[in-house]
Amino acid sequence: MGIDLQLHSARPQWPGRRSKRKPTLVRESHEHGAALAQVIEELPSNTSGKLWMVDPYNDTVFNEQEAEAALREIPDLLRRCADDARIDAVRDLAAFLTACATTPGSYLVFVGD
């Protein structure tokens, strides 16, 4: 199981839906999916944060405001990391959250297994 990340320049186009919009995918990351899923699954639920809502089995979408709010959780996530693989996964997540938060109209998709 893993969570891949996709940064979109606008509301994502989902496969199977007919649309005349241009593709929105800007970049994606598959490298740290398993470690990211482990970190996310260990988060306590029903907190004031955003990242606990990421579903490791389905897609979860954050807009730029949600990404900005989730960025505040990164320091705590880094403190929770037990190994280099998880640290790398959280740093990758931080880069994607930052890109989304600073790009008007963008979306970050957490692609669950």
C-alpha cells in the first residue's frame, strides 16, 4: 500500500469523465508512497489538522488553502519519523504542499491504493 502525490494546476480531470479541459497534472511523486502511507496512518484521527483526513485507500484532494493549513503539521510529522525513509516521505510531502499552497487555483491529490 502507498500514497502517491499529484500536483494539479487546476481542478483535476478524472479518468472516464468526458471533458474538454486541458490536462492539469503538473508533477507527481511515486517514490515515497509506502513510507508516506505509514506516516499518515499513524496520525491521530479527529484532530484539528488536515493530514489525518487523507485516506490511504482512496483519493483525497486538497485545495491551496487546505495545503497551506497542512503545512503547519510538517514539523510534528518530522518529529514522529522513526527512519530516513519516513523523513524523506515527509519532506517530499512538504515540497508538494508548499507548491500547492503557493500556486493559486492548484490542487494536491493524494492517490491511495
